[in-house]
Amino acid sequence: MRYLLLMAAGVTGAVALAWRFGLGTAATAAALLPTLAPAYLTWKAFQHDRTEAAAVNLPEALEQVAQAVKRQWDGEARIRRVHDPSPLPVAWRAADAALFESWPLLGELARRWPGGPPGDASRWPADAAGLAGADADIGDVFVQRVPTQRLVVLGEPGAGKSVLLIRLLQELLAQRRDGGLIPVLFSLASWDPVQQPLTAWLADQLRRSIPTLAAPAPQQVGSGAADLAQLLTEEWRILPLLDGFDELPPALHAVALDALNRALPARQPLVLASRAAAYQAALARPDVSVRLNGAAGIHLLPLTGPQTADYLLRDAGGPHTPAAHRWRTVVEQLGTDAPVGQALSTPLGVFLARTIYNPRPQASPSALPDPDELCDRRAFPTHTALVAHLFNAFIPAAYSAPDTGPSRWSPDQAHRTFVFLANFLQTHRGGSPDLAWWEVHLAVPARSRRLVLGLGAGLSSGLASGLVFGLLFSGPAGVATGLATGVVTGYTAGGRRPPTAPSTRLRWSAGMFGRRLLSGLAAGMPLGLLLGLVLGLVFHYVGALPAGLLIGLMVSLALGLVGGLVTEKPDLATATGPAALLRSDRHTFRVSSLVGGLAFGLGFGIWAALATGLVAGFGRGLAVGLVAGPVVGLAGGIVAGLETAWSHFAVANIYLSARREVPSDLMSFLADAHEHRGVLRQVGAVYQFRHIDLQRHLTTGSQHLGSVPTVID
């Protein structure tokens, strides 16, 4: 509506000016007639956009999201080698009863919920001790044995909580029926329960991990959801698996539990994972004590000595191989209170040890460090010191393993990059585990970013325009044109703000075309009329006024054409990964630059030809138009391309690589770290460190390999 008002004001002003300067009725009508069609076009476009949004099939979209989540975590389990040689055993017992509701109360609460309990009451155990289990039992424990289907998973650092949640997610997806809740794994580290409601944060995380969920939500009675992510969370079509409660600041633990209790409706299942000490501390505060309403709890057990030994020896090729013989000294201390016995009692410690010390088919055991060093109490007198050593040795081992293929990056370069990324997440993302490539520009000081963008765009457009005008006209004309073009383009480009999210592809929107066309007409027509009046008064050209209005119409059409291209996220069946998302956004950059360059180049070329032709003749005007069009097209293309996230990421990558903080091809480095090195994991469209303790170790530890920093437990 505001565009219609703007256009009305512009047309009224144009008519007033025409009346003031005596423009004939026919000429005025001919000049203003083209403004009627866009008004009708915009009105129809609004109706068309609403029809498109209503056409989304919600049940089909939900099934596609479920398939996207399944593919995402199936692939992640493969890359993490969860089943190679076999899954590490994970067992649990019922958690401390003082931390949760009494068992009879849980059953009573589930029965009082509207619609009754979510599961089969005949499958409930007699008491909480019946929650004990191991490995594949986790699906049955959650669905059948917990009356409320709300579960808290407690464990020590590295005990396997995240891997157990992945296993539960896969089991729930396998059991899910059409229309059922979609289990989704979230990392709580980025949630601020004071500032952000739970459902709003969940929706934001869904958009980050599956960007296609930003597609418009179907219109439903009583639903005001703007997109599918908001619809999924506000109507609780998802089953949240919340990992990393302990990663929230301790002062927010009680606040977070209270926010969860307030947000969860009756019969809403939920899983929350936390380090045991952090959860216990949240409930033991002297000022206030908050527990998760209606939740039962399990506590993960440490690996036994025989379990660890069996896994390490099997991963080495079998208990009787020469590679397995290297572990004999370590095996003797497994299951004891020795530092090595404690460090290798968790899945995380075993994963680090196998990566560092177990040879792969293309490696020679003699080229690897000896596992006996793990038993050196003088070098590693405590469990903390030994875990720090494992973290320090992990990255060099990951980048030296021949079976993963030759690495383009040295261990030292990789370590330096990971230290930078960990500190970036701590400094610019509040310690969040989510590493999004479209946010890397935050690591570049704003002043430097504006300077690089402005200089790049200004120099390229200024040199091109100066050279062309200098060759065709004169040296002074080239210098003046180059300076003017460079300053304007550089200032415009430097002031561009990076988008908050990348795009997947462009589509034509009749509604946006109509709105941008109207806004262009609201400004272009009065400006064109003013230009025509100036030309008429100065050069006494009677046809200048209609020509000026025609120029305004052409510029408005160029603005509408560029503005009609909007980003779209149409394919809900694909969980877009970081690399694929970058490629699609880079394609958007190319298309935006091309369309922007052509639109503005043609518009300005025609304007320059007419303006010059009115004064210096048709031949001179044609020459100026042919020169000015491509020059302005280049500048317009550069500025239009800066609407994409890739352009700002590319500038940041160049800046940071010049400072030797990241590799020149950062995306290839991140993909390799995920797919081949096991240092990163992929969660939808973002990367995360394989374990939050590794991220914290790199943030708080020394910048040099071989040091032993303090590890945060």
C-alpha cells in the first residue's frame, strides 16, 4: 500500500509540474499512461504471492523434513566412523532419584495429561531402576519405559551423550509414522533463555540447519507462522533432543530449566543431555531450585577396562596382530585409577587414542607414536594433563594419516586455523558451537571490511570507466569520469551490509517486481520530469519534457527488473550442507551481478544517449550511450552482487588468509576437516567441532603444539 501512496504522490507532483510549465494535455497523458499498468500488476501480484504460499502441502513438507534429518545424521554417523569397527558400547543406570520427580508421580502425571499418557502404561517398569539399559535399548527406554517421554541424559565429560542422542534420533526416525513428531538434535550452547523464547530459538536453529524451512508457511486457521520453521516449533511438530545443557553459562542453568517448563505443553516429549555435575549444581542452588517437569533421568556409565581394550585391539586389526601388541602396557592399566585408565574410560578418550596411535592400512606402526607414552606418569601426572596431551596430538595425527589421503595443509597450519576458528566462535558468536561460513565476515573489523569492499569496487569500476572515456573523448574526461564512478561505486559498495543468511537460488517474483517498479516510478518519474524541464529550459528543446519522463520510466523498469529477483528455498527434501549452500549463493551472486549490470547498464545507457543526443546530436548521444551503459552496468553489477553472503565471505577469506589466519580456500579446508579428518562435524548448514571440549581446549590452550593447557571439564 505504501508503494501505491508513493506513486500517487509522484504522479501528482509530475502533473503539477506539467501544469506549471504548460505541458499539453496529450503529452502529459502519454507520459503518465505507463504508470497505470504497474498499479494493476502489483495488485494482482499480491494475490498471486498469497496463493503460492497457501499451496504448500504441510504433510508432504513434514515428511520431506523428516527425510532430510535422517540423511543428515546417517551421513554424520558414517563420517564419524560410529560403526567402524563397531559402535562403542554405552550403558546407563537410573540417575540419582533426588534430581527428578518420584516414579509414582511421573506415572500419575502422564495419566492426567489431556488424551492420557503418550505411551503404553503396561510397558512401564515398576520403578526407575527399570530404566537401566545399554546401546540399542535407548529407543525402547524413551518411548516405552518413561511414562512422560521426557528424559534427561547425564554423564561425565566425553561419556558419549551426543553419540547416544544420535542413536536415539535414528531409532525414533525408524519408528516414526506418517504425521508423527520429527526428532531434531539441537545444541543448547547458542540459546539465551533470558532474551529468546524457546520456540523462537528452536525455529532459528532449524533455519540454520535446514535453510529450506524459511519457506513461507501454509495459511492455517489460527496460525500466524511466517515460515515452516516457526510453524514446526509453535505447533510442536518436532521432538527436541537438546544436547549440551552444561554448555550454557552456569548462572543461566536454573533460568533455562524454568524456560523449558514454561514452554513445554502437556504430552510434549523432550530429551535433555548434560554433564552430571552441571545439572546437579543447577538443582542444588541455595536461592532457587528448578527441575525439569515430568522428566526421568539416566546416568551413563564409564567404559570398563575390557570394553576399552577390546575396542582398541579390534580397531588395531585384532587381538593377535603386531599393531594390537603395541597396547599391552596400556591394557594393563585400563580400569584402574591411573591417568590412562581414567582418560580411556570415555568414548571421547578412546576415539582420540585410536586416531593417534592405531595404524591404518597405509601406515606403518613404526611411524606412529608409541601408546606406552600414555602410561608415563612423569609426563602426564593427572587425568587432565593426559587429556590435554590427547587433544594436542589429535590434530597432527588427523593431518598425518596416509589412509585419509594427502593433506593440502600441514599439521601446524591446520592447528593454527582451528585455534583461530575456536577463538572466533568464542569472541564473535558467544561461544556457540555453530560455525557458519556466512558469519566469518564478523572476524574482519567493520572498518577494514568497508575499506576492502569500497576499494575493490571503486578501483574496478573507476579504472574501467576512466580508461574507456579517456580513449573515446579525452584524458581529462577519463580522469573525471573514473574518479566520479569510482567514488560513487566505492562508497555504495562499502556501505553494503552483509546479509544475515545465504540464499539457495533466485526466482522471479511478480509481486516484488511490481512493488519495486512502483517505488522506482515514485522516484524516477518526478526526477525524469525534472531532468526534462531542466533540458528544456537550458537548451530550449520542446521535446525534452516527454523525453525526461520516458527516461524516468526506463530507470524504473530497471529497478523493477532487478528487484523482481528474490531468493527462494523450495526443496524441502534436501538438507543443504555448507558447501552446497555456498555454491548456490555464489550462483546467486553471478546471476544478480549479471542482471543488475544489464538492467542498470541499459537504463543508464539509454538515459545517457537521450540526454546527450538532445544537446549534441543523435550520433554523439549514441556514442555516449554505448560507452556509459557498460561502465554503469559494471558498477551496478558489483553493487547488486553484494546482496549475497558469498561476496562478503570471499572478501573475509582473502583478508584473513593474507594475515595467515585461515587457508586461502577455507571452505575446502572445512570440508576436508569434516569428511576426512574427523575434527569437525556437520550439522545441517553449519560445522561444529567434533566435541565441545576440543573447541574449548583450542580457545583456552596455548597457540603452540606440544603445550599442555588446562582442559575445562
